[in-house]
Amino acid sequence: MARYLIRELDKIKKKILSLGTLVEERVRMTTAAVDNRDASIAQKIIDTDWEIDEMEVDVEEECLKILALHQPVAVDLRFLVAAIKINNDLERIGDQAVNIAQRVMIISKQPEMNFVFDYAPMAEKAEAMLQMSLDALVNVDVDLAFKVITMDDEVDEMKTKAYDRIKTAIKENPQRVGYLINLLLISRHLERLADHTTNIAEEVIYLIEGEIVRHNNY
Amino acid sequence: MDPKAEKPKKAAMKPPEQQTEVPATVGEPFVEQPRMVCRDVNVYYGDKHAIREVSLDIGRNEVIAMIGPSGCGKSTFLRCLNRMNDTIDICRVTGTILLDDLNIYDKHVDVVPLRAQVGIVFQKPNPFPKSIYDNIAYGPRIHGLVRNKAETDEVVETSLIKAGLWEEVKDRLDNPGTGLSGGQQQRLCIARTIAVGPEVILMDEPCSALDPIATSKIEDLIDELRQQYTIVIVTHSMQQASRVSQRTAYFHLGDLIEVGKTPQIFTNPRHQLTQDYITGRFG
């Protein structure tokens, strides 16, 4: 029966990685949409979110089935718990991509304001964090997972900078408040997106080391 | 190069008869204020070294589960704890086993009262071919724990209550014990063990002959009994070990590989052998 369980766990791993690939693609699209204020890409992100939602439900059902039928323990149990949580985080990252796309849809209809805040580095960092957290999962790499966690602080700093810049811009351009609030929300969503990648990294550490590193100072 | 030289000789391919090095036990084999203390315990069946250098404390009011593949020595170790191995001629036990401060292998120790203090429940329910009442009363009588009928009645009733069997048998105490269902017979055996006032109860796969409902009742009972007694249980069911015990000890080829708190063993075992066994990678 152990062989059957191992096969089932492998299946889950493959499904999580397919979902991860799909979510990575969406985040890449999000970066492009933000960089180019591209409404058509944004619309595509919004229209295809159901694919991520369906895959998430499928993975969760599979995980619950294995828990009920095999009662896994030790590393298998940790893998399954991590899979359930990573699955959830991936779906939430998809949602943040949709949130950002919605903001892009709004700002793309309005005249552009130059030199408010360049989101490209922030979006690219969040994208890199997602890729690294998934690589850490695939390669069972604790060091890489810890690197993701430290990168989250950099994204937080970028969000603070965006806040300051946008606050100044609102003061200088009170007639563009609506536009600027949407820009601010993009930074908020990107920061949340990075938080979910951090969660994935933390789950990878739990899976490998058996220790919960959440809420720790590392 | 001589082509013959490439072929390893038959003798060289033969595995060594016995590992020479005893691995250090991983985890926490020792506890504060233990009920039983085992140090450097070795058991030999003739030439076979069945238990190697096992050191382990058994805590008060705890259920400790012994797990491991067949032939790993867990039952052999359990049987050392009340000198049941004395009944096997070729068996030799070395090392120290203390019950509180008593060295149970001291030559002055009488095994009859020892086995009342450290009772044992076996895999297959084995009630005496006597009435339910006499099954319980037999032990207290031969150990001189009761002086008259009233005292015997009381011991029978309290033991059956503690074993969770009283309500089911109180109206038919004169019926033969062997007429009960398997699960009831096993609880009768537990009641019989309790009747002589033990400190420690050893259980050697007590549920392996029982259905899931009877198993569940015994497991509930084990948890209740823990309030008063120390329980050492050998089980092949990992789920049972995880459900009933507070600490788990993993044995492998006569060595005590790992001991730890049960939640830790089943979520994050430290030793690879423990992990491989509990996840079904071997065994």
C-alpha cells in the first residue's frame, strides 16, 4: 500500500507544479500588464482565473482523499499538509493577479501620469519570489526557501516607497486621486502576492525540516 | 589482470552474521521520575543477540508504545519488564531493570508478586475456564489480597468497573468467562490484571484479535487506565500507537532506534529508519 500512497503523493506533486506553472504565467502576464498598462492582457487574466480555481479545488479534493484513505504520517503527512496550504496560496496569488488586472483595466482608460512609481522592479521581484519558492519545492531546497523569505522584506520596502510617492503625487495632483488610488492598490496587491510566495517558502521549510518557521524572526 | 580476481569470493559476499556496532538511541529515552528504569539491557536466545544495549525509562502514568517490524525485539523487551522471559530456558537477560528502586532481576526477587505488580495482557484473550467472577477473584485470592467474600466481591466489582465491563456482565457473573465476546474477554483479562493491584500493565498487541469496535473500547480503556497505571503497549498498528500513547519507542533488529513524544515521532521522526518504517517504506 505504501507504493500506492507514494504514487498518489507524486500525482499531487505534479498537480501542484502544474498549478504553479499556470500561476507563474499569470503573474508574468500581470507584470506585463502593469508595465504596459495593457488592458487586453489584464482582461485575459480576469477571464481565465477560473482555470486556477478549478485546479485548486481538484488538488484539495485529492489531498483530502489521500488523508482519509491512507492516514499518512511523518514526511508524507507534512508533504500533504504543505500541499494543501501551497495550493491555497497559489490560488490566492491568482486572485491577486486578478485584482491587479482590474486596477490596470481602470488606469489604462485614463491618461498616464509619468514618474509616479515604477512598478516593474516590484512586480519582477514578486515574480522571481514565486519562481524561487516553487523551485525550492521541486528541489527540496531549504536555503532557496529562506532566500524567498528575506526577499519579502525588500518588497515590503518597495510598497512603503510607493505609498510615499503616491501620497506626494496625490497632494500635487488632487484631481487625479482616483487614478493614484488605483496605483496604490497595485502596490498593495503586489505586496500581498509576495506574501503568499513567502507562505509557500515557509511551507517548503516545514515540509523539509518539520519545523514551523512562520512568525519567527529569521 | 587475472579475470578470476574480479569475482568476489563466496565467503566475502556472505553478510556478516551480526552487526557489531550498536547505534545510539535517538530522541529522549529518559524521563524525570520514571516508574521503570532499564539500562544496557541485552537479551540472548542461545547465541542470538535479540536485544542490544537498550536503555529506556518508562514514565509514571504514561502509555508508551513499542513499535517496529516483526522480529525487532519489541515483544522480547516487553517480556523482560516482568521477567516473563525467565520461562524460556535458552533466554538470558543482562543489564539493569528497576521498578521504582527494586532491581527486578535481583536474585532475591520473587517473580510471583513481581508479575502482580507488573501485569501483562496478551494478544489473544485467555480467560481461565472459570466463571467471570472467579477469573477476577483468582489473582487476589492466591496473592492473599482478600480475606473474605465481601472483600472479594468488592475487588471483582471495582476491577470490572475499571475495565469497563461491569455493566455488561454484572447480572451473569457466574457464567463462564470463555462465553464472552472477544472484546469482552480481553477486557476481562485486563480486569483480571487490575484485580491484583499492579503498578505497570504490559500489553502485547492487545487488540490484534479484535474487531474495530472492540478495539476502540480497549483503546478508550487504556486512556482511562493511564490515570492510575503505567502502560507499556506493543502494537503492530501504527494508528493504535499514535492514538493511545504519549511516547513511542521504535525498535529495529534488536536495537532501540528512537524514542520520542508520540506526536513528534508521527509528524517529524528524527531517524531515517523510524521514518521509513512508519511511512511504510519498509517493514
